[in-house]
Amino acid sequence: MIWDYIFGFASFPNLSALLVLSLAGWLLFNKYGRGLSHIKGPAVAGYTDLWRLWIVWQRRPEVALIALHKKYGRVVRIGPSAVSVSNPAAIKVIYGVKGRFVKSDFYPVQQTLANGRPLHSLFNTTDEKYHGKLRRGVANAYAMSTLVQFEPLVDSTIKAFLQQMDERYADKQGPEGVCDFGAWLQFFAFDVIDELTFSKRLGFVDEGRDVDGIIGDLEWLLDYVSVVGQLPIIDRFLLKNPLRLLLNRFGMLNSTSPVVAFARKRMGERQAKQPQTKPATPPPRRDFLSRFLEAHERDPDFFHHQRVLALTVANMFAGSDTTAITLRAIFYFLLRNPESMVKLVAELDGMEEDAHDQSHTQDPNPNYDPDPLVKWDNVRDLPYLTAVIKEALRCHPAAGLPLERVAPAGGITIGAVERDRDGDRDVRHWIPGGTIIGCSAWTVHLDEGVFGACPEQFRPERWIEASTEQQREMSSCLFSFGSGTRSCIGKNISLLEMYKLVPAVLGKYEIVLADKRADWKIHNAWFVKQSGFKVRLRTRRQK
């Protein structure tokens, strides 16, 4: 009789009802049982993370997030246990040096695979102690004082880039003169990071194409991680499911990306060339791979070869797309705002004239170089160039999703000044421990209290007209490279490329949009990548 009761209860109608009730209970718990029901947001977002997965899948989540903050305020619920904050003051709280907020499970989804094992890098690890030790071991390699030693390597790629522009597009009429400038800027950024990491370009600029499909592979990965990262458990059933990883380890399945394969090959070549005896003094210019291998020699247990591989792969992944996105933004906004272009070119021309005048004195400037290349020391403090770069970083930050962190145990109170019909009011929001919380540069950078009037407009003058105190606050709230101990370690590489390439290109060419009526296209797959940015190049007449 008992078996009849059990099987009768488990009949299809009863089982269906039980599943429906369980699902309803789970959804109601998500909405009202996670301590966030007091925070406004889209109704469906409180029930399931499928809502934000769908928004990201639409490939313009930054637009959706801006609209949500305009509608609901500076603190918005975007998931059952997820909150977005647009208040710049919250940056110091969430991303402060104390490290109370750890990275969410969104980041391990971005770990690439090598022989069935995920590669843990500075960016994608959630272990703060591991991150701290790893960063201390390699931080000196990313310091600007170190990177300027690589300036000849950057110059080498700039020369190759300008040569390709001359041969393929400059001063040509018709369709032949139309340059897909956005694609070439990514070729440039990829080859620069290759030179800095391996002292060898991969050939994107020299060949004018996506070598070995690496860019395409990276785009596929970003499409994947941006969506799957909204529900990280899905990754365990897809790319990182145990069976797939096991088959890969035994060589029965190859899931190694072209970037990993390239980096491993370069490592093998370097190790094969290493002398048996270590030189008394290291060479004055060592690329990143050399420095990573030196870290391996100092601490082989921690900086083992798999970790060195992870560091080189992270350089290539993180150092190409993000820099290319900002370079596109700089040139695009200048072309859409001709008055800004005129001011910048005038500043750059003035710098060249000063250098030329100094070169004819009894004590000539040793940094003066008559070719289009500029020296870092000559351009790093140019006020309008700096303002243009900062404004491009503000108007089009590379990362297009909130930089997720997890609220510490015990919870946290986040304050925000909200505006309504009755004026400003200070609102306090209690965030329970374990809640995913984060800021997006796309919403933070629209704060009028920090960045001034019309923050949606590209206006470099805001960085020049502001008082010293305002400039300091604006710079501290510029969130393009993140903030705190987990800020982008490659920031200086990106800035070095921008400060050198932009003057070199504008010093040699007049650039015009191929079609002023056509706008670029935006695809947000974690990085907000632009396409369809096409220009014509006209060689500037020398004075």
C-alpha cells in the first residue's frame, strides 16, 4: 500500500504541481528573501538573473544600464542578488585598497584554457592573497619608468603602421583610399603588446590581417564570457565542464586558443635560447617574457611555467582590445568635433616648432627627431593632448559592464544623493553580505556633480577649465581602468601607446571620415568595441 501511495503521489499531475510550486517559491525568495526588495529596479530582475543575461545578450547593456539609473536612481537592483551603483563616491568604498570587496564569479569564466587547465591571471582570479603576491612579483615590469625603456619597440610598430598607411591608403582616390581605421588600430595595439611581451610582432600590421584568427578567437571568447558570466554556473556545463577538461588534458580534445598556442611557442623558443650561465648584469631592455622568466627563477614554485604562460596570455588579451577601443574613440571624437581636432593639431605643431627651434641652438634638444615619431618626454605633459585622451576615456570607456564585487560578510551601507521633485536627498541603502555590487564607467562618467554640465558631450576643455581641486576629483573618478588594488596593471602601456601614436598620425596625415553620414557600430561584449570606422588619409604638406 505504501508503494501505491508513493507512486500515486509522484504521478505526473502531482509532480508537475510540485515543480511549479517549487519554482514559484524560489522566484519569490529571490525577489523578497535576499534583502534587496527595498532597492528599485526592473520588476523581473528581482526574480531571476536571466533578465540581465538577456540584456547583455542584446549587446548594448551599457545603454540599458544608463536608462535604468536615470529612471530609478543611483542604486539599482539588476538581479536577485545584484546591484549597480552609479555614485562616484561609492568607488572608494567598493574598490578601496582595504580589499573587503572581492571579485565575483563573473571573472573566472574569463579564464582561458591550456591543456584542460584554466589560466589564472591578475585579472580573472578571485583570490585576493594570490592576486597580491602575483602583482607584487610583476608590478615593476608595468611601471612607467620601466615601460619607457620599451619606447623603441613602440616606435618600431608605429613606423610599420605609418608605412602601411602610406602604401595602402594615403592620398588615394575612390574605394582604394578608404581605410578601415578601426581594424588597423587594433592591428597596431596587438602588435605593440606582442613586441613588448616577446620582442617580436605577430604580423597584424605588416600583413594587414587577423593573423591565425586570433582577433576572431578573442571576439568569440568575449561574446561568450559576457553572457555566460551573468550566470557563471553555466560555464561548468559548457567550456569548463569536467569531461571536456579531462579529454583536453589527455589530448583527446583541443580547446587551447590560438593566443595560448602562440605564447607557448614563444616561451619555448626563449627557453631554448637561454644561455647555460646567467650574465652578470641583465640587458638594459628586457621584454615582459624575460621579466616573467626572471620571476620564475626567483620563485619557481609560485611563478611556475603555467603561471608565466598565464601572464603572457593576459598581456595579449587585455592589452589589445582595450587600447584599440580608446584609440578609436580618440580619433572618432576628434573627427566628429573638428574644433577639438584643430586645437590638438595646433598644440602638436607648436611642440614640433619648439623642438625645431631648439635644434638650431648651440645646445640642441637631444630628443628632437624630425620624423613623425614623438618622444614620450615631449608629449606626456601636453595639456590639450592629455585632455583629449582623458575625455575619450570618459566618453567611451572600454569595459561595458559593471566591475562586479561581492559585498563583505555583515553587509554594507551605500549612500547616494538622489534627486527628485523636492530637491536633493541623501538616501542610504543597506546591501547584505554576499550581494554582487559594482559600478560601470558608463554610468559613473555621466555624473554632472563631478564632470560638469553636459557630461554626454565630448568636450576636452572640461579638463582644462576645471580648478585644480576639480581636476583632481575628475581624475579620481575616471573609472576607465578600474580603481584600487585591482585596477588595470597595464594602464601605463595603454597610455604610452596613445600618447605616441596620436601625435604621430596627426603629424603626418589629415584624416577625414570616409562617409560623414555613416556612424560607427557598437558591440558590447564586455568590451564596448566599435566597427565601421572608416577614414581617408591625406599626407600633410611639410612646412
